Amino acid sequence: MSNPELIRAEIRAGRCKGHVFRDVIFKESGLDPDVPGEIGYDELDEFVNGLLSIAEMPTPTVDLTAEMVEFYKTPARVVVELAEQVNWEPDDVFYDLGSGLGQVVILVNILTGVAARGVEIEPVYCEYAQDCASEMGLSRVEFVEADVRDADLSSGTVFFLFTPFKGEMFLQVMERLRVLASTRRIRVIGYGPCSAEIARLGWLRREGEEEGGEYSLKIFSSYGQPPTCR
């Protein structure tokens, strides 16, 4: 099944999702999924990039502010790990805040089946990502062109950040998530330098053991809605 178009057709038909998709992408990239990879990009990224790329990467049109971080793709191995480490519920809604070309959102949806949305301020990235999702018939994937500080995040239950912004902008977005977490339990997943900043927030607690460096997934959970006094 080395033909990317054949794999896309299998995804559209619903036959290449979940563990089937995971096995296919590792096999086609020549890697063992049970052997940990090095930090950074490898053959899995090369294969996934070819599979999910429908055209050349578009040239960005938005001038980033000092607190916005330039787009970098999340390594595909990290997204597979994310999909496997989170205890997903059928009604979960995954958000990638600063979703770039949409690969994290698309991969999470294919691997888990949950509804997945990306929020991205760059319009050409949003259009590219939505076209890619439509090409593979992913009806539960959506991309929203917006500043995360203004976007509607109310349906989200799991939020991912690959350090898309910093400083005051980061704090403003985290405050929006804190308000959301006052109504229900949410999870926040950090990758890269933002994880240390997330860990300092008093309304989140780390899930799992403290291990791995800066470039390893860190999953945090809110305390959920406080009990009602009676």
C-alpha cells in the first residue's frame, strides 16, 4: 500500500483508521513502532508529509507579533504518542491551538476518531489544512481562521499546544482555558518550552510520571467543576 493515493482512498472509505492507520504509516516508513525514536523528525515524518501534503506549502501572509512563534510541524511520532496516551471519550473534542498546516488535527482524528479542530491565524494555512481534510473525507475535522484569544473554544475538551505563542498572549489564552475549566474537566497537552509554563498554572495538575525533557509530551488535567454547595 505504498501509493499515497491508495492510502488516502482507504481513509476516505473508512478502512484505514485507528490502529490500522498507525500500522500502515510505520510499515511504509520502515520503522518499528515499538522502538523509541530520537527527538526531532525521522522517516515517519517524511512519509506522513507526503501522505498529507496536497500541494506545496503556501507562503504565509500574516506578520507575526513578537509573542507569536514561527510555525514548526509537530513530529509525527509525537502525534501518535499523543493519540495513544490520552484516555479518549467518544464525545471529546480535540483542539490544536496554532494548528499550522493541520497535520496534528488530521492525524488525531484518523488515529482516534474524535472530533478535531484547529485554530490558526494564518488564512492560507487554514485553507490548505481544510482542503487536505476534505480530500480524505474527514467530516469531523474543522479548521478555524482566528486569533486563539478570540476563537470559540467552548466545545473543546482536549487542547494541544506546540509552543505557538508566549508571554502575555500565552497567559491570555491560558486564562480562557481556566474559565472553561471552571465549568468542566479539560486536559491541556504541552510540547516544547510551553510545557514548563503550563506546569506553573495552579489550576492544572500533571498526569502520569514526571519524565522526559522539554521535547516530550506533558499532559495536564484541570480539577473540573467545583462541587455545588447545598
